[in-house]
Amino acid sequence: MNDPFSIAGTALSSRLFVGTAGYPNQQVMLDALSASGAELVTVSIRRISLESYAGSMVDLLGDRCRILPNTAGCVTARDALLTAELAREALDTNWIKLELIGDRDTLYPDVEQLVEAAAELVRKGFTVLPYCNEDPVTCRKLADVGCAAVMPLGSLIGSGMGIANPSGIELLCARSPVPVVLDAGVGTASDAALAMELGCEAVLVNTAIAKARDPRKMAAAMRAAVEAGRLARLAGRIPKRAFAEPSSPRLGLVGA
Amino acid sequence: MMRLKVNGLDEETGASTLRELLLARGIDPGVRFLAVAVNGAVVRRAEWAQIPLSPGDEVEIVRPVQGG
């Protein structure tokens, strides 16, 4: 399906973004990334081990992916800003998935700091994709300060609970001036399809693939689901009805 | 010798630049995807051999790892 879309003027070939954490091993990760068809893949930035430095996993990804570094785990704007600057230096990209965590148990975003940090990163020339609440006001503020997209959570990170507030995501997609990328909570392929049906431009999946019994198969399933959901969105779903509507003709029924 | 904080840990070092600090740690300063900050500011790779370290400097040495 030729259905290109772009973020910050950069055309992306796949509407499925994939994370690189938590796979059984590196080969499974590489196979899953390949099966997913994802062009954009996320990484985090961490201190090197001073005892045993053994290169970076980004070497393995080669040139087939565009890397989206994140600020996962940061709880202060200061740490998130420094992590973003370090990511830009390490990876030679000004794209950053901005995560600013306000609560360690739920990993909910700290909205107040998030908007401020996003504005600062935009001023510093970053292309900012913030992980955020599925709240139209927060998302509008993030777009207003110059974020290239918004990445609302479907449900809690790593929970696999799917999209907890589908009508909220649909409303957000209808009103957002920037692309909406569903982030977090996807548990299986139908969740990704639903995100696309609701109007998301793309979906980011990590745990649902990495921790599936067969990550390679789940990656392929997510790819198909995102394409199916996008096609359904373009095709336009029928309205829901309270009562049955026969699909076969009423006329010419035998015995009538 | 001077005392630095490297990736959150106190360290005595004879290194006088970031490049020397990396080499002393067995890290090739030419390896890809490495980034360094001193006292909260990124130091570009081209400056690793030039900017002197000072006692008490807080050095962060990072690289990309798996993430979501």
C-alpha cells in the first residue's frame, strides 16, 4: 500500500514504529524489526559500563533504520534535556522522543515539566515527539510549543492493556494539528489496528512484540494490523446501529 | 592525579583530558555512537582531546542501548 506520511517534513515508509528493548536476544530483535517493516526504531541513552564497554547495539541496526532516541526514565526536565543533547551528539539526529516521568509506578508523564522541556528542546533545534497523556489540552499545548507529533499513551507503558480510552484517542486525532502516534499499552495486533482506525497516524510498539511468545510472528502481525487499520480508516467504517439490518435482499424471498 | 565523578562514581585519575580519560578506561575515543558531557554540558567529540579536565568535574559517558 502506497500511503506515505511524514513527521516534521520527513517522509516515513512505515506507520509502525518499533522499540528495541526486552527481546530474548539480539538476533530475535533484528529478525522482529525486519518482520515489522518499521523504519523508525527507538533506543535509549544510558551510561556506559566502565568495566566492560562492548560497542553499541546501534551498530547492529545498520543503516536500514532511522533511530529515534528517547529520554526514558528521566524525572526532571534537566536530565531529559541533557539526555536529549547527549542523544543528538551520539546519534547525529535531532529527533527525540521526550519522556518525562512523573510517577515511577504508573510511568505517567509529568505534564507540567513535559511542556516546558518540549518548548526548550524545540528552541534548541530538536524535532520533539513527546510521550504524553491522551488529553486534548495537553496535546494542544505540546503542538503549540512546536512538537512535531504527539505520542499519547493507549494505556500504561508495558501493561498490554490496549487503548483504555478509544473515544478520547479518536477525539484527539480529530483535533490535533500534528500527527498522533499511539504510544504505550498495545498488547496485541487488534490494539494497533484500532489505533489506526481511530485516526492515529502511526503506532509505536515495543513490549507487545518483544515479550510475545514469538516476537518475529508478532512483529509481522503488528505490521499487518497497522496496514489493515489504516486501510479501514481510509475506507470509512459503517455507522453502528442498535438493531439488525439484513444484508441479503428482502425481495424475492422463497415462499413469501 | 585528581578526583572526578565519572558516571556517578568517584574516580581518581591521571587523565587531563576526556580523550585520556576514555583511553585510560579502555574506551576507543573513535568508536561510533559515544557521547560525553562534563558538568551538564555536552562536549563535542572534536574537543575531547583539547578541553582540560578539572578536579571535581562530573563526567557522563553514554551510548545508545535498547529502548522503547
